[in-house]
Amino acid sequence: MPLDKIEQINPSRLVGIWHITENLDQLLQLITLTERQREEMNLYKVDNKKLEWLSARILIKLMAAQFDINFEGIEKNEHGKPCLKKSNCEISLSHSYPYVAAIIDKTKDVGIDIEQPKEKLQKVAHRFLSIPELDFIKDDTLMLCKAWCAKETLYKIYGLRGLVFSENLLLEPYDHTNSGIITGNIIVNGRAKKYKLEYKVTEDYVLTYNVS
């Protein structure tokens, strides 16, 4: 079972990574699905999306078990945010095939994002970065991927639609290192809330999640 890792960030928070190497039948042996859940999975026509959907649920199930939570599935609230059924724990999911990332916290809002650095991010940078952020990042694809992951993480923490990434989600300058902290701000109606986001760069992906 290619569970990459489950890491305890603090007594109430876990982060997990799954590296998908299995086929669909192998993953289905690791989890029991209801008929409705199978129908939900089969809405995806591309096999890779089905693999992501399945491995995310297997990963969250394993993480929930570490908190003695009985996993009964994942549902979305009215804002489209994933939630554990019959649990008050907060979760967030992300995938960039063949990797899936998840975070779970017993009480506090969480966000996570995983992405593989790709040149295509350069084409959309002006859509999600502010002018100061563009000036800071320039044409560095890895730094751009960190920014994308960080803003996706902030968006998931906020949990509501309608945010403009270049206006409501702003990042303070960060280092050109393979691990560290990005300070992000969620700004809504003139009020800012600051978050510390941990980032990790590997040969295969960039990962960000909130630590506070």
C-alpha cells in the first residue's frame, strides 16, 4: 500500500500523502463503498480521476482512524467544501496525479494543496497574483507553484466562494528554499486574517498546508 506518510503536525492535526501506484481494483479492495458512493465515483469518466477520488477517501479513512473516528464517507456542504460525515472534524483534500494530499483537524479550519510545477502556470499567473507578487516571483516556475499552492490552501481554509485570488488572497515574500513558511492573508471587507502556511518542495511536487 503506497501510503507515503501521515505526519502529526500537532495533537489535533494530521497531514497525509498518498502516492497512487494501484489500479482501480486494487484500491477498491482497501475500502468499502456504498452503492451511492460507487455512483459518485463513476461520475468521473477518466480512470485517473477515479483513482484520485478513491485514494483520497482511503487516506482520510486511515487518518481518521488515528483520531478514533469512524469513517463513514465524505460529503460536501452548501459551499462545496468537503466534510466528514457525522463528524465535526475539519478536512481538506488535494490531488495532482499520481499524488493525493489530505489534512484533518479536530476543531480548526484547514487547507492543503499539492501541485506539480509546470510551465503552464506562467500563462495564468496574472490571473491569481497581485502586481507586487508578480514583481517578486517574476518568471520562476517553482516560486510560482508555491504561490499557487499557498493561495489554493487559503481559499480552502476560507471555505466560501467568491474570493478573487489576486485581491482577497495575498502572500508576503518568501524564500527560494525547499521548505519553510509562507505568510498568507485572507482579506475580506477590508479585514485581514493572517495564516502561516508550511511549504515543502520535493522532486515530484510542491505541498502547502496551514500550521496556524
